[in-house]
Amino acid sequence: MLKRQETQSKDARTDLVFTFEQDKEIILVELIKTVLKLPDYKQILRYYLSLRDKHSYPWKISGYLIGYPNPKELVYDKRSFKWLKLLYLEKDIPIQIRICEKCRKAYSNFLYECKFCFKRR
Ligand SMILES: [Zn+2]
């Protein structure tokens, strides 16, 4: 059973929690529409730690922190490597997409060829 919770706050932050009861798995998603900063990391870490208190083994909790890369600020600390994955907008998750003329799949507008069928534009 998949439960989806969404809260939207005034700082344009969307937090998603996916709970897979059967697989005993929880996936946190923190989507930031700007560059990632330390408070964003601390936010998802807080969620993670509070869930960790309520769901012990065999529950598996992982998280995705999504936003634009911030070269100046390190958002990771050592505790995060096992459960947290950073995904960057445009690099990992295309925002501006283009539909391939040949295979009709969507790919990043920054690429010069379709990443699925390699048709050049
Ligand atoms: Zn294609």
C-alpha cells in the first residue's frame, strides 16, 4: 500500500513521503526549487531521524534531496551517505524537456541527441 503525503509551505518546499507497508520501506523526497543549502539537508535529516525512531528494523528508510547544486556549501555529512541520495535538477532530473521526433520519449533540452534512440535534433 502506497501512502503519499504532501505538505507545501510558504518557502516553496515540497516534501513527499512514500510508505510501502508491504515492503516495509519508506522513501523521503525533499524537493528544493533553488540551490541546495545546509538547512534543506537538516530538514530531511530531521524527518529521517524521527521516522527512524518509530520504524526500527526491518524497516528501510531512504531519502532523496533534490535541487540545484551548490558548489560553495557541502550538504552532506558522514551520517547521510548510507540513506541519502542527492539528485540535481537539470543534471539528474531534466526540467526543460524535449520530445524526441522519432521515439516520442522526453529528454533534457540540454542534450543534443535523444538519450533513448540517439536521434540527433
Ligand atoms: Zn528518441
